Amino acid sequence: MYAKPKAMPFKAKGQTGELLMGGASFSTVEKPDHVPADRVVDFDYMHPKGIEDGTVYDVLRALQSGPDIVWTPHNGGHWVVTRFDDVKWVQENFAIFSHEEFTIPREASPVKMPPLTVDPPLHARYRAVLNPFFTPKKVGEMTEQARALTNELIDKVIDKGACDFRAEFSEVMPPAMFLGIVDLPADKREQFIKWGKAFMHADSGAARQAALGPIVAYLSGVIDERYAAGGEDMLAAIARWRDNPRFGGEHEVMGMALLVYFGGLDTVTNLLSFVAWHLAENPGHQRRLREDPAIIPAAAEEYFRRFGLSNTGRLILSDVERDGVTMKAGEMVMVPIGASSIDDRRYADPFTVDFDREGNFAPGGGSHNTFGNGPHKCVGQPLARAELRVFLEEWVKRIPDFRLDPERPPVSHMGSVNGVTSLHLVWDK
């Protein structure tokens, strides 16, 4: 059995304190003796080979051409599960696959971010702080806010016949919704996104630590202000955790704040960009959504299925055998949701977006692993679903047949989150 690492405490309330973890190795390592030679692949998720010739999903499809579970020497060395059933198995078995180390390479994240990086039963106490902000009533209110903002952004671009989709829409609408939940100033949106990108795209431990500094400094001040003044926003609720009898240190408060920060600024932005990219290449799907808006909830689930985003890690707590290999305690395993989403054993013709796919109508949402499984299932999934549905309802209805700008082809990237680096659209005015 592997002993979980302990985080270092922050110095004091309101101070940035010590970075909680560090020393991650992004280097290439030697193959351990217990790893079969035929399981070794040349896969660096930070800089995947072949992505320039396609998208991140082409890279993941190529990874599925070999054994179901493989090992790469990159980023400190780690296992990769490449199929739907194995991804779900890892997600559900937190007693073996711990969330305590969630980023690859191990200790690559300088902080712990509860509840995401805490295993049950302690996980529940932090989750309870965030849950009240994603009730059906709250999400219903935010849905109408998202609709109003979406139409406001459409108004700004519709007569131009073109747009930089990331800069003029997907980096505006979801982050604006997040800023409303945490009551942070809208005029700092671009700075917040810049800070977030620097952290998410850092390819060394030192760069990741450096990128975290200004975020922690800013949030520390805000949390102290909310603690003193009170309030009903999410950061105020997180600040009040200091008064909880189970409060274990300032690192818990900052960790929750950082989890909300990164979750709100990056994931839905990239999802909307992948969806817009697909629609721009498939006018028939655009027309279907316009002519039959009742299909939009199922279409949204199909897009969540097709464009899985996260490439997270788990710390293996005890030796476990699967698919003819032994993954040992203390090692890391990557859980690429995008690979799960394109598993041809699970989905017929998985690269095709099929709004009528049977799983899209499953009770409680589509039959995919995108939001996770078990107690760590994404707390923000109700809002993510609402934001995508609003986009499909309003953008497709108001923007005439849009397509990719032939002069500026889209570019995707891989990392902790799969994303779209640039996306330019055009349409007839």
C-alpha cells in the first residue's frame, strides 16, 4: 500500500504561503522492469506527435491502435488507459486510484484543490461547500443570464460576417458566467484568462509554480475581503470554511478557490470551440439544429461525448493487474476522457457526431465518461450542460450557415485539458 503525500500548510490566513507541492519531473525516464516492452509508447501529452496533422482526437485514436493499457516514459513515466471501460474503471475505483495526485507528472500541481484532489470520505465535506451553487434553481437563473449574454455577443459580430470565435465568444461567455458566480470584476476577465493559460499550459514544474503566484496572491486578498464582509457568492462561501469545525488549514480554502478558478475559465471555453469547429465543417448539423430545436438536449450530450476534454492523472495506491500488466503502487496513470469518447468498442463510428445516438437519451444525461463517475463526478456539470444548450439554441439560430475561415485554419492543442488554440469563422452577411 502506498502512503499518500501530505501537503504543506499555508503560512497564515491572507498570505500566499508555501506552494503546497513541487519538484515534479517533466523529464523522460527509463522503463521500469515490470513494464512489458510491447506496452511502451512514445506519447507526450504536453507535446503529442502528429497533432499538427489533425486534432488531439486523431492523436488519441492512434494511441488506441495498440494495447488497451500502455506506458510512456515521458513526463516522469506513467500508464495510460485508452478505452471506455478502463477509463470508467479507474474513475470509479478511488480506493486504488487516488485523486490526491491529479496531475501528470506526479506533483506537477503546486497545490491541492479539494474536493477534486481529496478522496472519500473527506471529499464530501468540501463538496458540500460548492453544491449549493449548482442547484436546479441556481442553474435556471444562470441559464437565462447565459442566454442574454450569448445574444449580446452575437449582436456584436453578426453583421461583420466573421469572428474570432475564441476571442469574441468562447473566451467571453463561460468566463463571464464564472465571474458572476464568484463576484469578481468582469473587467479583469482577460487577465484572469491569461493567468489561467500560463498555469494550464506550463510544461515544467518551475513554470507552473511561477504561473500560480499571481493567481494565489489575487485570490488571497479577495478571500480575506469576503471573509470580513460576508456575502452570498461562491468565494464568500469558501472563505467561511475557515469557521467550520473541520477546517484543516488555509491550504483548503485556497485549494477550493483555485479549483473553481480553473474550472470556470477553461473547460467550457474549449468545449464550445470544438463544437463550433465541428458545426462549421458540417452545415447539415447546423440545419438540423435550426429545424428541429427539440433535438438540442440530445445534441449537447453527443457533443459532450465526442469532445472529451480532460487528461487527468491518478496516483496508484496498491498494485493492481489489468489487461495483462501490473500497475504498481506509487505510479501514475492517465485517464484521457477524449480516448474514452472515441472508443469504437463502445460507440459505433465514434468520430461521427450523431444526434440520434441512443445513449444521448439516457436518463440523467448521455452515456459517456466526460463528467466522471463516482463521488468525484463534476460538480459544475449542470451549468456546463446549460451553457452548451444555450449556445446551440441561440448561435445556430441567429448566425447563418457559418464555416471555417479558409485563410486561417483552426488549431488544437493537448495538455491537462484538450483545447482549441484558434478558431476563425465566416458567414454570408
